Amino acid sequence: MKKMDKKVFDVVVVGGGPAGYPAAIRAAQNGLSVACIDEWKNRDGSSAFGGTCLNAGCIPSKALLESTELYYRAASEFKVHGIGISDLAIDIDTMQSRKKKIVKQLTGGIEALFKSNGVTPFKGHGRLLPENHVEVTSADGQISVLIAKNVIIATGSIPIELPIARFDNQLIVDSWGALEFDSVPKTLGVIGAGVIGLELGSVWQRLGARVVMLEALDEFLPMVDGQIAKEARRFFKRQGLDIRLGSKVSGAKINGDAVTVTYEDVNGSNSLEVDKLIVCVGRKPFTNELFAPGVNVALDDKGFVEVDEHCSTSLPQVWAVGDVVRGPMLAHKGTEEGVMVADLIAGKVGEVNYDAIPSVIYTAPEISWVGKTESEVKETGRPYKVGTFSFSANGRAKGMEQTEGLVKLITDKSDDELLGVHIVGAMAGELIAEAVLAIEFSASGEDLQRICHAHPTLTEAIHEAALAADGRAIHAINR
Ligand code: FAD
């Protein structure tokens, strides 16, 4: 091991995922000297910035969801347009290479952005030492010590492993492993019918896998508005996703080329044989080997770094952003926090409006929402109005042959404040941007009613849902 010189930076970011790398770029844009340290290793041993999101999360999953949705639609929906395909086939190698190419372009792009903004990249493990010193150990054992005026912790999260279903990375895999299959499993078990489980289950189900999802909770997607979750479940059932709620997995055993999963439900003990098993039961904050003795950053009981609303930790000039702190584990939430902290360090204004963070599930149809669900509003005791509009009455959705789903909009009964928007339907992930903007600008339901929406577009369903909240929808029977 060789010790290197000490270098001084205004900001040292530990972690180069979607929370850390935008923080580093914004800090550099603010005229500060910045280093960003990341230790990510791909399965082929290569290193890359971009964290879970770019390497093993958002980006590769969306690439595969796009490919498989096209395949699924070609197989099941093209006929109605008069398009016939006689030899429809999917080449998994090509599909996976396309995914890899996109990931490589985007992760490579971060290095280019660092260069053009003057961020100094370090590839290796970062560890906080006392007095805001940060030690970097590279893969070849070289050690550098950075003296940081400010440290931003952006070390993200890792999948939770179940002791009863240990990953062997071949048959029992985490979400990353499920993005890497080189063939379509005939049968696929998924433990956890949450966001990631649904997306990954959909990818392989569309290509012909028989997918069984075992979910311990009795409620489907509890964080989603109840009406929307119910609709979505109906669509997924029709597609062939076998979602078994109230199913608590008690064991998973590898038997040769298969996995036997045992689980309990209201009917007693059951067992299921699958070719592959994905364990998607959530993620936990990652702070392993991050703090040297004497660096006492406060963590909560689940291991998240404790922060205030400005992402300031218990130590002076030490900040933490992204999945490693409280709040939804979403890339864009981490990005907003990283940018806020970089601005605050530079003495500028910075804040994150946690009430206006959109969530999207990239199934087909997609599910998206911002603000409060109907049951959350009900709990507050606030009187409210609900407007819904079905995509089956939307001209664009008809033309697209994607009429499944609806928009649901909730406003305050007395002052008409927009409280929540929930969508299940085609392009719901894109459509939600209008609702986020509306909530960010404290719009009322009437504001949305008075905004001109292009025709024919899916956005008209948001317009109509806003009108429906006051019984004034044009293309629906108002009650
Ligand atoms: P990460 O992305 O986890 O990055 C942390 C980085 O820090 C890593 O590169 C890690 O190597 C590095 N690191 C950790 N410790 C150290 C250390 N001591 N020294 C140096 N480096 C260190 N979110 C969305 O918003 N939209 C989606 O569509 C979406 N899809 C997803 C799909 C899947 C399959 C998964 C698994 C996640 C998905 N997510 C999605 C969640 C999203 O990936 C995370 O919320 C996001 O990556 C968190 O960003 P982060 O920067 O906080 O952490």
C-alpha cells in the first residue's frame, strides 16, 4: 500500500449515483473545487459512475421494459391495426446488448460531464476520517487522503437479502441479476410484488415466462391510491401475472436446475417450483466501511443517515443525500437533494419540495402519482372532491389502442387546492409531469380546468378529470 499526497477540495462527494454525481456537477458549476469518489464494480469487473440507477436499476430496467413491451404488443396488439407478422421472435442477446450499450453511453457520459465541469473523479472506496478528511482506496490499494471543506455522503442502497432465500446469483437473484438473464426462464418466481418486482416480472412475463409473484402483504401496492391499484391489478391479471397476496415465503431451496419455494397463505403451506427466483423485498441504506472510528454520524434505527430538511447530518459540513437518507428511494429525489446541497454549500438558495415528488411504475399500463392518495386525504379529515376520467373516452388513447386506465384527481372541497393526481394508463409516467408542475405551483382544480390541452392527446384525460371533480367533464356522464 502506498500513501499519496493530501489534496484539498471544497466539496468531496462519496458516491457517484444519481444523488452524488449531479451534486458534484452543480457544486463545480457553483465555482467550487470538487472530487467525486465511487467504487462501483460491474459484473465484468469494470468500474463506472452512475450508481445503481444507471448500471443496475432505472436505466437497464427501462431498456428491457421497452424491448419487451414492443415484443408483447407486436404479438398481441398489432393484428388489430392490420399488421401481420409471421415470424415474430426475440433475440435475447441483441436485447441485452442494446441495454448494455445504453448503460455504457450514459455512464461514460458522466465522466465526460465531470471533465467538462472540472470535477476530479476518484475510482475507489471512500471512507470518512475525523475532521472531514476522506480516505480513498483504489482497486490497486493506493491510498489518497482528501481534505474536504464539505463532505456529501451519497452512498445509496443495496438489495435486502432474505436469510431464507440467499442469493446464489444464478437461480436465486436480486434485481440486478434479473436484468442479466441470457434466456427466458420457463417459470419465474418473484418474492415481493412491489415496484421493482412488478417491473422485472413484467419483462420476463412478456417474453413467455410463467410468472408467480408472492407478496406477504394482503394489500396490493399499498402506497398507490386504492382505486388505481385495484384497476392495475386487474390489468396485470389479464396479462397473466399471477400475483398471490398474503403469501409469506418460508424457504427457497435449490434443487439442481430449479428452486423450490415454500410459502404460507390463508390455506396453509404451499410449495412452488420455479426455474429462477427473484428476491425483490426492498432495499436498505448502504454505509458499510464508510465511517472510520471516531466519525460518529448519527444513523436512525434502520441505518439511514439522519438528516434535516436540508440534508445536513449530525456532523458539521457533512451532508447526506439520496437512498442513504429517509424518503422515497427514487433517483430524481436523490438528484434534487444533491443539487440542493451543492447550492446551499455555495451560499445559494436550495430546497426540495417533498410534496411534489412524482412516482412511476413502468409496467404496461404505467402507474404514476404525485401528492396524496384518497385514503391519505381522508385520514386528514379534510373535505375533498374526486374527479376521474377513463382513457376509454380519450380519442388519442383510442387511436393508440391503449384505452386501459384512468386519471384520478383529488382537490380540496372548500379552496379547490390540488391534493393529488393518480394515473394508470399508457404514458402515465410522462403525463404526471403536468400534475407535478400544478402541485409545485399550488394550482387549483379550476386552474387545470382552464388550461388548454392539445387535442387529441392523453393529457386531455387530466383536463377532463379536473372538470369531472366539479361535475363538468365534457366527454363523460357526470353524476
Ligand atoms: P446509488 O445509485 O445506489 O449510488 C450510490 C453509489 O455510491 C454507488 O455507485 C456505489 O458504488 C457508491 N458507493 C457506496 N459506498 C461507497 C464508498 N464508501 N465509496 C465510494 N463509493 C461508494 N428509481 C427511479 O427514480 N426510477 C426508476 O425507474 C427506478 N428503477 C429502478 C429499478 C431497479 C431494478 C432498481 C434496483 C432501482 C430503481 N430505482 C429507480 C431506484 C434508484 O436506482 C435509486 O433510487 C437511485 O439509484 C439512488 O441513487 P443514489 O445516488 O442515492 O444511490
